[in-house]
Amino acid sequence: MVDATYNNPIYSGAGKTPFQPATQVMFSTIEHNTKDQYVVDLVTKNKLCNIWPPCESEHTSHCKGNLPLASSIGNEQAYCYESLENPKRDGLEVDKLVTDSDTGAFKAAEKRYKSGASCTKPTHNLDPIHLTRNFRKTFQSV
């Protein structure tokens, strides 16, 4: 199961601002083969500078930021690609990927397979919790 968590909602809603207010993201990959459901990989990205004045466009070597300031914080496809690369080093392959319905994470798994970076063709399953929430929202707005 893969999903991203942000320090703030990534959409400001009602067009208040064209910018995404989130500045940090944690993308987790969790296994569901055991009852313990271990975190297999964790990708963290940060746009915040810990130096003053802040970096102009790219982060410097003394800055804790690791995501370019102009990049989209919601790029779950890129985070998933990176997250699936790390377990591969330990000989682990993902064959089933559970995601929410509004993510590009599964595209990353498909891309890895098509490029030959993975020898296992992934199958996509939707997260039942997110799926249920989406159904509720749909029926409440009707």
C-alpha cells in the first residue's frame, strides 16, 4: 500500500491561491503480507529552507530542503517510483499495489515494469477506505 501525507492540505480550495500550501511530504510504502504491516520504504521531501535568507531557487548544501522550490509537492508518481526502487535493492518486488483513486502512484509501478526496472507486472487495487469516502462524497452532493 502506498500513499502520501502532507503537512498541509495540498489544495487550497475555491481558488484562493495558485500555490500549493504544503511544503513537506512523506510517501510511505507498507506491506500487507504480514499482520505487522511493516513500512518497507519511506520517501520524505521538503521545500523548507533552514537557513536565512532562504535559497532563491535551488537548495544549497547547508539547507535541509531536498525538493526544488518550483516543483509540485503533489507528484506522487515520482515519489512512488523512488519508493519502489529502494526495496528492489533488497531483492523485493511489488506485484500488487494498493492506492487511492486520485494518485499517479500506480503509473510509476507500470513505468518501472515497462522500462525493465522491475520484472514483476504490477496489479492495481483501490484502497477501500478512500473508495468509500469518495462514494459518500458523491452521494451526499446529489
